[in-house]
Amino acid sequence: MNKTLLIMAAGMGSRFGGLKQIEPMGPSGEFIIDYSIYDAKKAGFNKVVFIIKKENYNLFKETIGKRIEPHIKTEYAFQDNSLLPAEYQELFKDRTKPLGTAHAILCAKDKINEPFAVINADDFYGRDAYLKASEVLEDLSIDKEPYEYAMIGYKVKNTMTENGAVKRGICEVENQFLTNIIECSIERKNSKVIATPLNGGDDFEISEDDIVSMNLALFTPSFFKYLEKMFLEFLDKNRNNIESCEFFMPDAMFRSIKEKYATVKVFETNATWYGVTYKEDTEMVKEALKNLNIKGEYPNELW
């Protein structure tokens, strides 16, 4: 079965101060993207699609593409304004910030005709997450309505940093189906894990084993059709909010659930997520990858 890994790499790491996607992290200079693709290939994925800014194409091609293209089918899609109807082209012509994660996925619609997983370019998700994702994609129905989507959920304790608060989506699940995600700022305080809702709600304590979303989502091509419909509505709604509006994947996913267009099942992984939320996280991630290499989970050189 064909399975694609869609990697969202059009954003800039504002806290980190640059393109986190091309920061050497592994013991032999590997990027986090290298580990994602290596693990996905091992799990049965046979194509990678990068969503990037067009102006970064040469940079990605020379730093990442040339490393992985000999090992897996690789394609590139550009997150730009080409999908905007003519009436919106002029409105958005001066905006340089990407239009959000759902828009990024939509920009890859002509590159993907098979079940696919979506990940962030600068996150290390762990081998078990890709194995589970690959297995789940095998079972998703292509044409059954409501459509079947899924996500890989992480224990919050496996996604924390010691360098400050992190933004996580706390999942509410009923009979394995996702019913809600509460976007929160999460931080350890006095041996407790405290969540602060980003919508201004009261703080609350959560268990270290509570499940959070790390944007590892699984879809079939039917999601593109839904995104196209939502994108037109999004544009119309934000005519007067050109500079700051963003079309987000979680919003689209939840609306598809609410409208009974799709269901989203949550599959838990015991993998540890690593990422650079703060510049101080860099050495921690490098040490973690070095230890995985020492344990034999990865070879001295991935490619």
C-alpha cells in the first residue's frame, strides 16, 4: 500500500531564531527531518512530500533533498497564494507569513492520492509513532462516509522541556474517538503539571499520562476536498483580517467531526517526542539522539 509522509516545513522557528529544520542535531550531523524520514521509511512509508516556501527550495534541495532523494521518492509543494481565487489575490499579495497548517496541507493536494501522515518538520516523533501511524493508515477506509481519520497521541510527560512552558493540545477522548482538544500552555510547577488554557480559562492540573496532540495526524485524500470548501469560507470571513488570520489543521479537523464528515480515532504511542521549543533545548535533543545511537536504535550514519 502506498503511504506518504507530508512534512510541514514552511514556517520559521521564531523562538529559536532561524530555520530549525536545518540545524544539525544527530551525532553525524543529521537533521531532525532525517530521523523522521528514516523512521517513516522503516515503517513502510514510500513517499515524502515537503511543504516549503518557494524561496527556500534551493536550500532544502541542497541540504535535505540530496540526502534523502536516493532513498525514498521525494516531492516538493510550495505554500503560497496560488490557491487563492482571483478576487483574493490582490488582498493577500503583501502578506509573507504562511496562512496556517491547514492551508499548508491543502497546497499539497496535487501531490498526494493516497493515505498520508502529517508532521512538523522540526519535531522528533520516535520510531513507535511511525510504526503505529503506518499500521493505522493501512486500515483507514478511503471511500466510507463519514471518512476515517486518526491521530497519534503522546503522554504529556514524554513531550515536556525543562526550559519553560510548552503549548500542547490536551485531548479529550471517548471510546477512542477524539471529541475535543484544549489548547494549553503546560508547565511543571512544584512537581505538578499545570495546564493554562490559551482561551483564557482557569489553570488546572493534569496527569503526566494524559494524552496530548503533537500534530501527527493521519488522513485520506478526502480531507483535501473538505479543506477546499473550508478555505473559501475562511477567506471570506477574514477579508478584514489579512495580516493575522491563519487556517489551522485542528480547526478543520474538528469541524469535520462536528459536521459528521469524518471521525478521528486516537492511537497512543509510548514514544518520546523531542523538539526545540527554546534554544536551550538544543543540547538536550542532541544528547537524546546521541544516546539512541549508542543504544543501537540508529546507525552511526542514517544515509
